[in-house]
Amino acid sequence: MSILLTGGSGKTATRVAALLAEDRKPFLLGSRQGSDAVSNGYPTVKFDMSDESTWTKPFESTHIKAVYMMEPRISQPWVPMNKFVDFAKNQGVNRFVLCAGTSATIGKDGMGRVWEHLIKSDVEYCVLRPSWFMENLLEPGLAFTIGKLNKIFTAAQDGKIPFISADDIAEVAYHALADEKSYNCDLRILGPENLTYDQIAETLSKVLGRKIEHVKLDEASRIDGLVQAGLSDYFARFLTNLEVLASQDFEKGTSDVVKRVTGHSPQSFEKFAEDNKAVWSSN
């Protein structure tokens, strides 16, 4: 009886895998790259949510009882995801944990369509709705602008965001997958503080011992900067739209989910910055 983790090379799936391995619970990481996706020895199988020919692979070697679902970056991702839910259910899977986001709404285009389908399918489910990952600041683009330019560029203005660590998201996901009783609800996973990017910059300045500046851009300038950095026009507009929404406090909120599910409070941004300050070294 194994757990299938799709998005096997992503931020949360690998962390969930580590927790399952520590607890000696059988699992498979599903990745488009197959066994080449990871180097930590975890059992991995080729799986692509957008390619139906790979869907049978995880079920060929073990019985899957639960699936962790990540959104593939394709147009109308809910179409193959809902079809996969039906396929997996016919294979004996009865629990699905969907990693969506704050903006997911039941029945709406995006992960809301998958959320609705899970409810209608009469399976055990949990929809995770985390806010923005602290780990986004470790991605190459931001690691460069913080580490080399001492700047963070956004269109988020003074919007407040309850940044959350992928470690905390993964721990909630672990419980949703492995606990005996299914949650059968959505869980909004938020960090302990609502922070503006000005405050993020202040904390980084304190931790790194040098001035980090948050540069506030308008929508057009932000899109243009992301395109110049190599992003597609579509993805640049998508990311900028999220920041514009954040500027309107769309992400702002509080939640006791991490504490309630895991027994401990979510990680603070200051601790995260201390733990990862080497990434932003300007040397």
C-alpha cells in the first residue's frame, strides 16, 4: 500500500517523500524525468499528468492507496487531472491530496475544477491552499537580484503576504496523506506573519548585514523586466498578476492550520532567512 507523489522533483513532493521515508511508509515519486529526476535514492517512476501513457506506470509495481496531486503547467490542467482521478479511483485509490493555492475556489477554472471533481467523486480528499513559498526567494532569479544587486523587484507594492515555508506545507501534506482519518476539506496554509516585501527586505538586510531594497514596479514595468529576464510573455503576465493581486492584500490572512495539523507553529521568515543566508551571499 503505497502513496504516489506527483510533481516528484518539486519543492513539496520531495519534502513529503523525506517525511514518508523517515516514517518508513512506502511511496513512489512520480516525475516526468523518471528515475533521473532525483539523486537521493527515493523510489521514482516516470509519470506525467499530461501524458496518459505514463499513468499506468506507478500501478505496475505496487498498490497505490493515496495520491498527492500537483498542477502541471499546461493549458486547462484540470482536464487531465480530473480524468486521472477517475483512472486512479478505478485502480483502487481512495484518497487524493491536492496542492492548489490561495486563489482556488470550488468549481472555478484552475484547481477549483479538480476540487469540485474530488467532492463529486466521493473519495477521501484534502485541498491544500498555501500562500506564497518562502523558498521562491531561493530561486535563481531572486537569488541573483538579492545576492548581486541587493534588490527585490516586485509589483506587490505594500501588500501583505503570509509567506509560508515549503517544509510546513509538506508536513501538512504528509498528515493529509498518511493520517488514518481523512480531512475531507480545504486547508489554508499560511505563515505566522503577514509581511510586505519592504519587511522582507528589512529582515534580509538584518540577516545579511547589508542593505537590501524592495523596488516597487508598476504592472507594465514588472512584465517587461520579467520578459527581459527570459520568461515568456504569458508567464511574466501570470506572475505579475499574482503580485498585483497581492498588492491589494488578496493573500493577507491568518490560519492555525500548521499548528493544528502538525502540533507546532509555522516557521518564521527570520529563521528561514538565517538558515538560507548563504544563498544570497554576494561573494
